[in-house]
Amino acid sequence: TVLNLSHHAYCFPTGTVEPCKRRDADPYVGAFTFEGSNVVAPHKRPVHRVAMQTMVQTRTAVHPQKGAAGRMGGMCCSPDNARFALADPSQSAFLWSVARCCEKGETPRTCVSLQILLAGADVEAARAVVMATETPGDLLRGLQSALEITA
């Protein structure tokens, strides 16, 4: 299973792109994994792989939030060449993703996201942890325990 990484949590300030318009950007993007994360680089089309354990400049489209048409001023960052694969599609997978935009004349911005892809019985275990925790630290420790992740 091959997936494409998108940083839709990464919003640009008003004025970066005109409402309802798109533009290309070249942020630095990377994925950071650990042994047992179930995330690997895909074998086909290596030019489209996300950088693993590092960051590289990546062709990206900046566009309005879906459904907002830019009215809320939020802009999203969608790389079209940041693919990764699952070693075993029947198992959950985890990775940290980072996008860093530092275009000329703009204030540099960085988005760091924990990406969690849940499979099978892990969905209910994760839901129970999410409902029972109040802080990010408790959430991460709870998921690590519930999903039996060893770092």
C-alpha cells in the first residue's frame, strides 16, 4: 500500500495565496520513523518518495482549505511527491512528518505532525485512549501502551 503525505494541518496566513487560487511552493518535507513503525519507502517511482529520516525540498501545491474556498484565510500545503509505503497493510503505522516553508520575503513556518494510520482492532483501542486522555503526552504514552509499540 502506497500513500501520499499531505500537511493539511499546515495553514498559511491570509495573503500568502489569493482566495480560490493555487500556487507552487518548495518547502522542505520529510518523514521520520522508528524501527517497528511499519513505514517504508516505496519501491516504485523513487523520484516520488518522501525523504526518510531527513528533509528535502519538495514540489508542493499551496491551495485554499477544502470547502472554505479561502474565505477563512486558511491555506493548505499538499506535496504531490511525498509517497511512503506500509510494510504490512494489515498493521497500524506511525510516522512524524515535518514541513518547513521558508520562502523569500516570508516568515519561515514549520509544521510537525504525528501521522497515525490505524488498522483492525487498533481502531477501538486508540479510540479508548483518545477519550480517556487530556494532554498530548498522556495521549502518546497511552497509544504506545495500548498498541504495544516499543521504541
